Amino acid sequence: MQEATTLIEEIKISDAWTLDEYAAITELTATVSELKTEAGVVAPHLKGRTVWMINSTAQGGGVAEMMPKMISIFRELDCDVRWAVINTDEELFFSFTKRLHNMIHGIESGEVSAEEREVYERVNRENADDFKRYVQPGDVVVIHDPQPMAMGAYIKKELGVYTIWRCHIGLDQHNTATRTAWTFLKQYADVYDHSVFSAPEYIPDYLAGRSTIICPAIDPLSHKNRELTTHKLMGILCNSHIARKHQPVLTEDFEESALRLRSDGEFADASGQDEIGLLYRPIISQISRWDRLKGFAPLMRGFIQLKRTAADRNNIDERHRRRLQIVRMVLAGPDPRSIQDDPEGQEVLKEICDLYTGVDAEIQKDIGIFALPMKSRKENALMVNAIQRCSTVIAQNSVQEGFGLTATEAMWKGVPVMTSRACGLRQQVRDGVDGRMVSDADDVDQIAHVLDTMLANPHARADWGRNGRRRATEEFLVFSQIKYWLRLLDQEVAHAHA
């Protein structure tokens, strides 16, 4: 077993962008100014306190991706915010907390065993004991997600510091699995001073009245979201082998290239196949984890139905007929080699591959299934950015979605979205304003119809894209997220415990 003194790891933060550099972008000037004004009032109230953000990993997952930018901005605003992660060698801890995560999403897996409870509490106790050397009276401890939740409860009981639990997951329905998970977590949640969720539907009854809604957010200048010049965009597509080099490009090939599914069901370097035509054709794309809840299969079936019925339709103009003839779909997710430890992801990817290989060759040409390498986070993010910016419509057909920042990414880029009515997506997208929504992510007929109507109306697409970008700018960029955190810290901590 590890020594207690080695468990908690404080993560060092460095960031290249300052708030002044963000503010130099005309579209961001007002929102950055508003954040600075808010911080000018709140930051003095937090003087002398350290706000600790604690989660279970420094790499992988949305929390770890979001944390560096959040903390660097907090610090620039003169708030002492630090990030630390818990550690353990207990494999059962990670398998149980993964199971707990799935239970909160409604996936049945039985009761919590005595052994699981013992390991969960012991790992959290060991990390809490180690963390005591960092925390001081008056500090604030923010615990992210269920993995370190008991740790925060122990710290609250023994040191009396203000504690907040930030839950990034949830489900807007209840079944045996969700009730089992929330019943297990109640004894720890009850100890916290306050909780934060991404949607009101996710708040369990016993936390009603002492919870706040703060939406996740994106960094507009990250590699995944920054503007790309035409030459930079083309360079990314060529460097990743998603497109061929018809002319010389300035930059070198990426460390690993994108893979594309062949008609024989195997993945191979994307450059060895006919180009998908990102720069020439209407493109419908979805980029997500290979997860059954992301709705890849019904989305692909909807597209296949759209293509198969297009030739038989007499009630459409020639421009739209041509549009339906040449439109293509791109489905992308992580390289299978990077998800060897995710058997469910492997299974879902196989189902998608089997669906693809089962359609006729002409339809196969119009569907590109890409596996994006994960070795370089920067290169992966640039590939995602480029594909999204080449898209006519970005889909997120999730059966369930905690929030779904892929929709935010599309809206920020001014690309109209087609989403399901999954709870997280409903928090962002307004049907008929920022894009379109399908009422049932498994309804192939409805998916085909909505895609058809979106493609048929370029003027509406322009409106949806423009509205979505405005909404993302006002609500779902990191500046708004930090503004709401500042208000919460001021209201719940600085004034209540002055």
C-alpha cells in the first residue's frame, strides 16, 4: 500500500493565454469585461482563503480537461485556487466508482457490496488524512464527482472547512440503479455545505434547496475551438491524412494519422482510401466516444434511409436533389487502440462497423467512419476542430447526455446542430432557434426527416448557426462558468463565514 504522504498530488498549472488576449477578440470583449468586474467585487472577499479543486485524475475526461483553464483564470483574477488529485493502488476502488458512475446513469448492476463500501471509504479516508497537510482554516474544498466524495465529508467533519460537491453527471429519470447510487452517496452528500449540478433535473431530493446550477463550458482558444484559417484547416486535414495533399503544405504530418474504416471491416490509414470530400460536399458529422448512449447506430441508419429514399422523391427542387446526392456523413471517435481497457466501447464500435459493412458499396462511399488517434491531445483536438468546421450540420444524437460539450463546440463554431432531447442537450439547444431536435434518438424515420429539412433550408441553417454562436458566447464559455463560481463562493463562503 502507498504511504499516506504520497497520495494527494497537487497539479501544477501553466497557461499561455491571458484574459487581455481573450478580450482582444471583439466577440469576447464584453464577456471578459463582465467577468473582471465581477471578480473585482468578489476576489477581495476571498482574500486569505485557498479554494481547492479535488478530483480523481489529472488526465482524461472532461473535468481534467476543464481544470487548467479554469484555475489559470481564477488566479489571474487574484483568487488562490489550486488543483489536486487523489491516488490509490486499489483496483476495486476504480472498478466500483466506474460502476457507481454507470448506476447514476441508470445502468443496473446490483447492490453495493460491503467490500466495495469498505474499499471506497478506506481510499477516501487515506486521501483525506494526507490532504490535511495542505488545507488551512478558512479554505474551501470543492470535490468533483463521486470518486473523492467521502474524502470531502471526512474533511468537513474533522476540520470544519467549507465544502462543495460538484457533480458533473446525472440522469433525469429514476430507476433501481439510480436510487441505489443516490442512497449510497447520501451519507456523504449530507455533510457538505453545498452542491453544484449541471442541470436541475439531476439534483436528488435530499439536496434540493442547497444546490446551484453551473453549466460546463469550453475554452474558445483551445486547440479544439480556436478559429482556423483556410491554410491551417487544410494543413490539419492533410497532416492527419483525413485529406490528401494535392499541393505542398507547410506543416509536417502528425505523429499518428487518422484511421478510416474500410469496406472489409478493418481500419487503415485514411489516406489509402477515397477522400470523404470534407471541403467539397455537404457534411453531417458526429464526434463522440464509442458509447451506446451516443446514438451512433440510429443516426447512421437515419442517414442511410435519407440517401436511399432521395432518388425516388418528386417533390424537391433540383438543388436539394443534388444536395442529397452528394451529402456525406462522418462519424468519428477514439482510435480503438486507445480504448483497449474499455470493453463496452470496443463492443459499440464493432456494432457500428458491422452496420457499415452490411450496406451496399454506394452507400458505404457516403459514410466515413474515422478513428482519431489519442496519443497527442493537441493533434486530436485539431482534428476534431477541423472536421467540425467542415460540417454543414453537427449531430449529437445521444440517448442520454450529462451535458454534451460537443453541442457547445458546434454552436461556438456557428454550425447548426441536430440533437436529441437528452437532458444535457436540452440545457443548451433551443429547438428551431439554435438548430433542431429529435424527440426520440432511436427513431430512424424522424432522424432522416430532420436531417432532410435542415439540409433543405440553407437560410435557416445560417440563422441557427448565428443564434447558436451567440448563445454559446453568452452562456457556455469558461468566462461565464467562472463568473457563476465567483458568485457562489461569494454568497456561500465569503459572506456566510466572514
